[in-house]
Amino acid sequence: MNKEAAGDDLGLTLQTGFVTKAIVGLFGSDRFRLAVSADGSTFFDGLSVDNATGIVDQPRLPRFKAYTNYDNYVGVGAWTKIGLNNTDYNDQGVFDAGANLFTAPVDGTYLFGATLLYKVNSSTSTRMRGRLVLNGVTEIRGSYGEISGAHVSEATALWLQTMVPLTAGDTVELQGYFRVADGYFAADHTSFWGCKIG
């Protein structure tokens, strides 16, 4: 099989009832594409391979990275949802910066991580904790952590990372906690990220 120019199409069309449901091949360029459609007119690329490098892209993969652009004050002894009001990226719109949470668009396995940066309010004797919470209620196993040693303002940080199976519609949020003394989760470096991996 051959096409005359890079901008031409060459590939396979897969149909149900004469309605195209998938295309595989070189469509409009020399990149290899696998695209699917529900109606035969609007197509979504599930896989794209750069013919010059062999690098594989998943253009529809749910993924995000959110951060706060202000210092989040948290008092002593209460788990508090961190206000993450900006995103560096938010593919498929899976992170809601107004509600400060991720919503799973489909069933699958997801990888999440977070960075909590400490900022002093009145005392560096505080102890900072963080966790990820499923559906506003359940602490996700493996996502809890605490810094128990001395804190340095805008230098002490806690990193969390875990993997969890989710059902479409499940939510995940980042929460912070201070014991001993209150404090802030610092602007710009306090962040939360995630992506579907299976």
C-alpha cells in the first residue's frame, strides 16, 4: 500500500452497519493513528505514533496537574481540603478547580501524587500531614504521610504518591492537616497531579 503525498490518507476503515467506528493508518500526515468514533463523523485519537521518532502519544488520556496560587491557611487538628485553583494541564477536564477535586471519567487504575509545601504562621513546631481522599470520605491506602521533624518555612515539603482503582464518577481530593501549631500550605509549590494508567 502506498500514498502519493504525506497529506493524503492511507489506512483501514472498520465499520458496523456501514458506519465507521475506527480508522487505523496514516490519515492527513505520516503519523500512525488509531482513532475511534461513535457516529462515523467525529473521531477521537486513542493512539498516535510520531513517524520520525517512534514516540507514542495518547491524546485522550485523562491527566492533570493542579496547584494553588495562594497560601492555604489550616488550623490545628482538622483535615482540610486544599484549595487548588489553577492547573498546569487538565486533559479531558478531569480536575475541577472550583471544587478542588479530580473526577474519574471512566473506570480504571489511576496514579496520583501531591506535594505539600509548609509555610509558617506563628510557630515552626507544627507537624504537617497530608493524604488523598476518595469520594470525600475514605483515606486512600498508601497516600498518608507526615513530617515529624523540625519544619523550615517554604523549604519543608511532604510528597505523597499512590495508585488506586476507580469507578467512573469517583472523586479524589488532597487534604492537609497540622498538629501542635497551625500553618499554611504554600502557594505555587503545593500541587496535586494524576493520570489513568490502566
